[in-house]
Amino acid sequence: MARHGNRTSWYAEGKPEYVAGVALGAAIGDAIGANQDFNDCMQAVGWEIADDRPTVQPVAYQAPVYQPPAPDARAEGWQEVPAPAAPTYGPPPPAPDIRPARLLQMPSQD
């Protein structure tokens, strides 16, 4: 069992403000302990802890700018080629005849 399993019990007696403070302190201590347990488990399987490292600020994405084609491509020696016609298909071929050519008769056992 994780070492964190024993950390959740506490006891306080006195003024409500004091009891609330103890409860808050226990909750904060519990959260710290749970984080330490989590980090230890992750390190055990090869992860690196990054709690102390600064976060990386996201970089704004710059979309590529549209570049229109040259104003007159034919002036550069290009020729427009028509697209080939779509193929046409006739009716499907007939289905093969899968009936047996002849029926086999078993010899009698008389």
C-alpha cells in the first residue's frame, strides 16, 4: 500500500477557528503527501518530475500566407491540358454457372 494511505486521520479539540485551521493544515499536508507519492510512483516507472520547472509559454501559431499563382501562367510557357474523360462501364459480366456438371451416384451396398 502507498505510504499516503496512513496520512488522512487527524484530531483537534477547541475553538471552531482552531479546528478549522487544523483541518485546513491537514488537508494541505495531505495534498502535499499525495503529490509526493504520485511523483515517487511516476519516477519508479521512468518519468521525470517537473514540479519545479517553469511552464512553457505557448507560441502563437502563424498560419501560412496564401501566395496566388502567377497572373498569366501561359506567358511562362505553360499549356492548359484537358482532363481525360471518365471511363464508361458496360453491364456486368454474367455470373458463372456453379451447378455440378453431373450428379454422382453412390454404388449400392447390396
